[in-house]
Amino acid sequence: MSLLVIGTVAFDAIETPFGKTDKIVGGAATFGSLAASYFYNKVKIVAVVGDDFPQAFIKDLNKHTIDTEGLQIKAGEKSFFWSGKYHNDMNTRDTLITELNVLADFDPIIPESYQDCEYLMLGNLTPQVQQTVINRLKNRPKLIVLDTMNFWMDIMLDDLLATIKMIDVLTINDAEARQLSGEYSLVKAANKILTMGPKYLIIKKGEHGALLFGEGKIFAAPALPLAEVFDPTGAGDTFAGGFIGYMAKVGTVNFNNMKNAIIFGSALASFCVEKFGTEKILNLTQEEIAARVQEFVSLSKFEI
Amino acid sequence: MSLLVIGTVAFDAIETPFGKTDKIVGGAATFGSLAASYFYNKVKIVAVVGDDFPQAFIKDLNKHTIDTEGLQIKAGEKSFFWSGKYHNDMNTRDTLITELNVLADFDPIIPESYQDCEYLMLGNLTPQVQQTVINRLKNRPKLIVLDTMNFWMDIMLDDLLATIKMIDVLTINDAEARQLSGEYSLVKAANKILTMGPKYLIIKKGEHGALLFGEGKIFAAPALPLAEVFDPTGAGDTFAGGFIGYMAKVGTVNFNNMKNAIIFGSALASFCVEKFGTEKILNLTQEEIAARVQEFVSLSKFEI
């Protein structure tokens, strides 16, 4: 039994109103697997990097009990690189550079030892690669969570629709839910998206929290109001990784467990944005996470 | 002991993607007093109308046990009139017509029988008129809630700042909190605003719910995800009225009671937007309100 995370392992260069980084390690599978590792100790990744990627960081992943057998290292090639600049509101950003490099012809090879996968997080990637991973698993995982973005809706909607037919939980933001459904009301958008395949939909609303739809129910999770958002990069991946890591820990897929999984995912994401890149989520303690989750409890609890 | 609501009693003409109205009754004091009346039976209003205002509607207010002794009716003059058109997102609107009419020289006269006021809702009006009401009350009310908007921040900030020094709870939306404080982070904005006088701040975020700040604590209330928002006019006034009505009912001013008051206010507001104008909140039952509040409970409850 294991939790497989697929996505990018890559370099980011980030500029925010608070500062600027050189190339630092980022990527959906990086953030997702690190977040999941706080709840579950059989996290495995499938990703591709060039030989410019630091061995030391792979060791950091391994220290988090993350299995990197499925991390392909392409000799003589370069890792995926993204550079972006956040605006003052920290909600919008401009992409400055995208260098696909090794990602251009990424073939997600699943090691034989990964075939015990019960929980699958498909981090943001081309829908075809996401679909290939599902097809290459001999047993259909118990829970498949897919994260995607507007970019794939713009340029390969048919592939995306084919892929989300095969999954259990879709995580997108509110603008993407509106785009995918053609409905402005998020309730109508969710109802429509839930006819496209997924049994559950999580709509991420950044500083406004998240909504979970499924089983005819709705759950509204708050976001922790933060004085400073230092760098939002990776927050969505961290959220998804924390979510599926918690689900793997509890082991039963239902709406109630997903509510808690959203709170734990949100707690991890709230740490992620406090520093650049993976700095904060590389070094959390269980005590810090428990305290942060309690902040979510007191933030939203009322007794009527 | 009574709850005084001051604000406009007026006509609105509204256009939304769902339809269009002729002149219908609206106004902050109308929505606010009706909402409060579901929780407290000593609601009194101070407002001004022209003799074009329908007597039948005043009777409707009285049926809700709302005392209209302080409703001035100016012979030969016309009631305040606002006309607006909502965009497709229902969050933004254009003002088409504003006719101040009787509001231009509104002098808020407080009947002697209103001097038992313990709870005061200052609905959106010029800051000077709001301040005059406070000054004319012989005893300082136990709880003063003030609702305002960006318009007064734009054109008479000094008067507004002088008035909010005198109150307990300020209710504004997120854009207004950012404008008033000059801070983008709502946590920083709230901290700054809480140094300006109010002990509590409620930031209304529309479809994203509301945040309550005060006593060093934060509460995040969800909004009910709605399939249809028919007409948002009056939702903020209804929220404020429901909030203070509930506070008057429980009688003790503290953060915990305010959390529930926000849920009750949000429940009333969620009804308000289901029909044009006051149509829905004129005819609610306690059972409907209790059921709606339970929807808020199940929407946001989780057990960790």
C-alpha cells in the first residue's frame, strides 16, 4: 500500500513584493509529496529532472521517507524551469520564463515496486501524462486526486475531460471551476462538474478557503487569515498533497474524512506561503501542524 | 430597552440578469429593521420619506412590531430613490440614478420614547447624520453597530473617522477595509482599523462569507453557496440588522455571541438575495430561519 505522487520536480525563480529568489527547487510533486509525508510514510514519486538537479534535495525527500525510485534523472538534460513575478495582491502573477526541458517528452514510468499504489495524486501536468499514469497502474487506486489548471482547459480541453472522467477528486480554483463548467454560480458549476466524472470536487478559493462538493453535500473550509503571504508558489500542490496524505492515513474514503483532509491540507498550505519555495514545509514538526490545525478549529467553530 | 435602526427608507429600481423592477421599497433601515424584528420585538426606526411612500408598507413594518414614530413623512416631498444595474457576476453594479430628495436635508429627530435605546444600528448614511444620532441619545447605547461604504471614504473621510471613533462594531466589505486601512492583508487592515475606535470589525466578503475581528481573536463565517442570487440589494443591511437583532436578543456583548449573531445575520441575508427587494424577508417564519441556520452549521462543521 502506498501513495503515489506524480508531477513536476523542478526549478522556480520567484519574485514577490517581499523579495526575489535565484533558482530554487519547486514543482507540484515536490510540494505534494513533502506535504503528504507528514501524514503517511509510504509516499512515492514519479517525475523527471535533468542532471542539474541537486542530489542533496533528493536526499531531503528521502529523509521524509519519500521513495524516489520513480524519479528519472536525464543525463545531459536540464530540469523544468519556471520563473514568475507576483503582483502586489499576491493572487495574480506573470509568468516570465517557462523552459520545459526534460518535461517536453516526459514518459511517466511506474517502477514495479509502485504497483501497490492505493492513493494517487496527479499533480498539474498535461492531461495525457496524467491519464497514462492511471492506465499503467495494474490495479485502480482506491482514491485518485487530480489537480489541473486553466492552461489545459484552454489548449487541450478534450484530453482533460477524458482524464477527469477517470478520477475521484478534482481540485481547481474558483475561476477554473467557472471556466470548466460555463456557470458563474459555484453551486451550479459544481453540479455540472460532478456529472463529468469526479465524485468529489474541491474548489480552492485562496484567501477565502475552499469548498468541497460531493455526496449531495457541501463543506466550506476557511482559510487562515495571514498577515503576510510571503510566496504563494506551491500552496495548491501542498494543499493537495496534505489532503491525500491525510486520506491515506485515515484509510476510508468518505465526505467526513475529506472535510478533515481539507483542513489538514489547508494547514500545510498556510505554512508553505510563509517562506520562499519549500523552505518552510521541509522542516515542520507534528506539533506545529497540530497547533496550526487548532487555529483552523477556533477560527471557524461556533455553537448554535 | 429598545433597538434603534437609522438609515434610509426609500425606493429602489433594480435590474439584474434575472429581471427588472419598477420602483420598489428598499433602504438600509427597511432591510435592517425587518431583519432585526425576527429576533427582537422592540425595534424602532428613525428615517425620512416623502408623501409618495406607501402607507401600506409602513403598516407592514408595524406588523413586524417595528415602531415607526421616528419615521418622518415630508409632505409635498419625494422619497430617496436609487436605481442600479447588476453585472452578470452579481458582485459589481452600476448606479443609474440617485435622487436624494428628502434625504438631502435629513435631520434625524429622536422621539422621546426612543431614549431607552440600548442597541443602535447606524445604517449607511452620511457620517455626520450617523454621529448626530449618537449625540442625541441621552445614554450611550450598550452596542453601536455602524455600516458604511467606500463612497464616504472617498468624499468625507475625516467625518467618517470621527464617527467610527464613537462606535463598537464596524461592518464594511473587504475592498473597503483595504481602502480605509491602506493595507492589502485583511489581518493587517483589521489591526489598523481596530486602533481607529471600534472594538470589533466585521469584514463582509459576499459569497465568501465574513470575518469578525476583536478581543484578539478572529472568526471566519462561511456564506451559504447559492445556486441563484436573484438580487443582492439590501443583503448587507439585512446582515447588519440580523446581527444586531440577535445581539439584542441575547443581551450580552462578547465575541462568542457575535459569532452566532454573524451566522444569524448571514442566514437572513441569504434569504434576502432570493427575491427582489424586501419580498422574501417580509414573510419569513422562525422555522425557516432555524432551518437555514442549520444549513450554516452543517456547511462549516468538522470534528478534529
